[in-house]
Amino acid sequence: MSREEKQYASLEQIREVERFLYKEARLLDWECWDEWLATLSEEIHYWMPGIENRRREDKLGQYTKEHMAYFDDGLRDLNRRIERFKQPSAWAENPQTRNVHIITNIEVFQGENEGEFEVHSCFTNVRSRGLDEEYTLVGRREDIIRYEAETLKLYRRKILIPNASLLFKNLNTFL
């Protein structure tokens, strides 16, 4: 089904999903790691494939599941990353990275299942460390957000960036 054929969520549902995404951005900016983890489904799949430069004629497209991914994580993997951030020996986070997540272009469609939403958005992430390190990453996200026990949870996230290579030292943030 094309995007044009998908049914938009109701205005009330759209606002609820937007609030969910804005709160998620704030939790990440403020390093409220445990609260952020609580917004994730136990079945989360958090995926950011590496982008390949391919000609338009190449039917494989810009990314495949078999190719490299920056993130290809479930809840256990995400928990491990968070626990590593919390350690005093996490030298990449001392001094801590200051993050700003900007979420925009949010579209909310009814999902395939009851209580599920297909959500498209764009993001800008600005990270700064020390006196002169600043990195900006932009991209698109394709999320499945669904109700679990009457609470919205992030069930699937696909993060697509336009960059074929990252021009910074690390990717020590969540998008």
C-alpha cells in the first residue's frame, strides 16, 4: 500500500504520538536513560543501516539488511549501551556529550494492527563536546509505535541518513 493510500491517524492520536516523540527527544537530551528505555517495547528493533552509494538502476537500493548497520539492536543491546554510558570508565562520555534532538515533519498513519501507528519523521541531532567539537547529523526515521498496556511504546525504528560515511569520531547517541 502506498503512503497516499494509508489512512492518517486521528488528530488526537497524532498529537499523542507527537508528544511521545518530543518527550523521547527531551529524555535523550537530558540523559534520562532509564526513562527512555521505559518508552521502548520489550520487542524493540532499533536499526540504522549503513548507506551505500548505488546507481539508480541497481535494484538493491541504498541499503540492505545484509549490509553493515550502525545500529541493529534489541532491548538487551540498548540496555548494554546505556549501562556503558553510566560507567566512570566511559571515556568517550567524559566530559559528557551535549545533545539537542530536533524532531520535525511528523506524519502519523494507522498501523497494520489495532492500536499501532506507522510514524515518519525527520530529525536533526547536534552533539557537542569540549570546547570545539560539534557534529550535526540529519536523517529520517520510520517508526512503529504501538499501545502496550495502554501506554505508547516504540516497537520498531529504522533510521535513514543521507551520509554514505560519517565524518565524526563516534556515534555515541540515539536518534
